[in-house]
Amino acid sequence: MAAIGAAFGLGSLWRFPYIVQENGGGAFVFVYFVVLVLIGIPMLVGELLIGRITRRSAISAMKQISAQQAASKAPPMFYRHTRLIIGVLSLVVCIFIIGYYSVVSGWVLHYLIHFATMPFFDMSGTTPTLMSGLRDRGWLQVLLASVHLVLVTIIVAKDFEEGLERFIGYVMPVFVLALLFLLYQVSHLESLEPAVQFFFYPDFSKLSLNSLGAAVGHVCFTLSIGFGAMITFGSYLKEEARVPSTGFRVAIMDSLMTIIAGLLIFPLLFSSPIKASGPELLFQTVPVFFVESDGGKIFGLLFFICLYLAALGASLSLIETVTANFVDAFKINRAKAGWLAGGLCFLTTLPPALGTSLLKNMTVNNMSLLELIDSVLVNWFLPLIALAMSFIARRRLNEKVRREEFIIQDDSTSEIIYFHWLFLMKWVVPFVLILGLILQVIALVR
């Protein structure tokens, strides 16, 4: 459930719609799900295996694997440093992702407060300008991101397992029910038919050289592959849990949530008179639709409650990843590790939070700092780290132990699944990851 929380989060409701819009709609959705099945599930299972077998978080897992391979004929420096660098890099990427993720979570919190106060102070006329107000006031973005980070850090520093158990037990059912209720309301909109056509009908002429890399990057992002989260959760799995089935369930739940998010968001976007794009797409269009609809203020409040709960669940999982690494690496207690993680993540919120105000002149190809950080981390660093992790999962884990995680006695199907996983990890995963990166390089050069 923690892995599902990390996998879903804002990835489906916030990031996926604008990535789909930028890459041509249904054709990109088709490519995304092909990539999810062919490389997403195998890579997810691979990272869970690393955590399950080593019983360590990312950095300590890399140290342990290196120590076990120390007797190999390969140069000792490779084993002592390369894998450790990969583990550290995954942690650094995770911290920076939490940084801009917290900024976006702060946006959600801002809109949640806005809709919650409407019954007392009718400020519906200010809804269209909320996003521009946030853009111009960097201090407010920093404040909102800080509130979100403090809340998450308190939960994680106290007791992640207890806090997450309560969160899932009481909040997640409400979140799912609210999401389904909103989906039912959206099903009556006239914009449903064109939205569904845009979301599901593939027009491959709209794909670009960057589309495969964007699909690979978003698969890594939404399944939390490449920044150590799944290694951490793999180390927490109970003995009776089966890694392949766990990875498959996480991917299936993420796929269902992605489809629900598309069916919910795109009809709302198609109904909005405001045309927007990029990371602010959701916030510039959906709230205006709610304000202008009958009963929309209540639905708007419900929607942003759902969205913030998604952000909170994913943030808990990501901060826990950093905290677990600090506990293992520095041998400090959970409280100190949690606050250290929260403090470092706060520092990484400052550039994206101030990127549209104080640092608005720092742009690359008209991308703000938040967009630039998101693009570099998700489309470039996550696939590279995932490539290294997939190699480690396939080549450097104990073969006997790895087989035991897959193969069930007197079950020939489990053995077939194991060899299919090996084939995908050896040939398909590296090919797709490298091809996506090469196509992005070509697009960059052009």
C-alpha cells in the first residue's frame, strides 16, 4: 500500500494530463501503457528484489551488493565506488523530486484553502487569478511548500509504519470513493465524448522524438523507479510476500488510477474556457470550471481534498525513502533522520518555488526552473539510474535467492514468469531506455 501511495500521488492527477497534452493525446497514452507493461513492471520488480534480498535502503543495499562481489575478478574500484555512486545519485534525485513535488503540493493546498473558505468569504471571482498570484509571490509558494513538508516530516519522524497505517486505513478509502463520485459527476458533461476520444484514440502523427523518452520518464516517475523508494519498500516486505505479485499489483493499481485520472481530468479541461499547458494546466482550468458550475464549489473542495490526499500519501513515501537511507547510512534515530531529510528537502524547494518570481529570468527554452528540474530529473536522470538498477537486479543479485522469490514449488507458471522477467530485463528494458535517451538527444541537437 505504501508503494501504491508512492506510485499514484500527483503523478496521475497532476503530471500525466499535461504530459499527455504535450505529446498528442491517445497515441502517447498507448505508448505509455506499452512502456509500462514491457519495462515498467520488470524494473519495479527488480528494485523491489534489491530491497527484499538485501533488506537495506538504496545506499546500504549498494554497499552490501558491492561487498558480496568483492571477490570478483573485476576491478575492485568498480565494486567499491560505482554502485555506491548510483545509490547516492538515486537519493539525491529523490530529494530534488520531493523539492518541486512539495511546491506543487503547496499549490494544491492553496486551492484547497480557497474552496474551503468560499462558504464564509465568496472569493469565486478571484479563482482565475489564483495561479498568477502564486506565480508572482514566491514567498507564498515557499510558505505553502514548507507547511506541507513539516506535516509530512512530523508523520515520518514519529513513526512511518504507524502513520502510514492510519493514513491508509482511514483516508485512502475516502479518497477512492470521492474520486469515483467525481468521476460519476463528470460522466454527465457534454465534453466527455471529445475528451475520451482525445485520451484513447491514437493519432501517431502527433508523436515527437521526445515522446518515448517522456513515456519512459513518466513510467519511472509514477512507479517511483530510479530514486530508491521501491528498494526501501522492498526491504520492508514481510517474508510471506511475493515480490513479483507485489510489483504487479502496484502497477495494476497505478494503471487503473491513471485511467480514472484521465477520464476525470480531460472532460474538465475540455469544458474550461481557459486554454493552458504545462505544469499549471490543471490549476488554470479545472478550478474555474468548478466555480462556474452548479454545486461546483462543493465538488471543487472535494476534488482538491482528493488531490491533496494523493500528494500527502506520495510525499510520505518519498520522505520515508530519504529517512530510511539516513538511518542506515548515519546510524541515527528515526526522528533525527526524518528532520534532516525534511530540512534538505526544504532547501530543494527554494529554486522551483522562486522560479516564477525572484528567479523568473533563469529559464531554458522558456521553461521555468520547476519545469526544467522536472524535465531533467524525470526524462534523463531517472531512466539512467533505472538502467543501472536493472543491470544490478539482473546480474548482481544472488541467483538462487532471486529464483526463490519468483518460483513456487510445483508451479510451472512461476518458472515461466521468471524467465520472461529475465528476458525483458536483459534485452527489452535496456533497449527501450537507451532508445528513449537517444531520441531525446537527437531532438535536443535538432
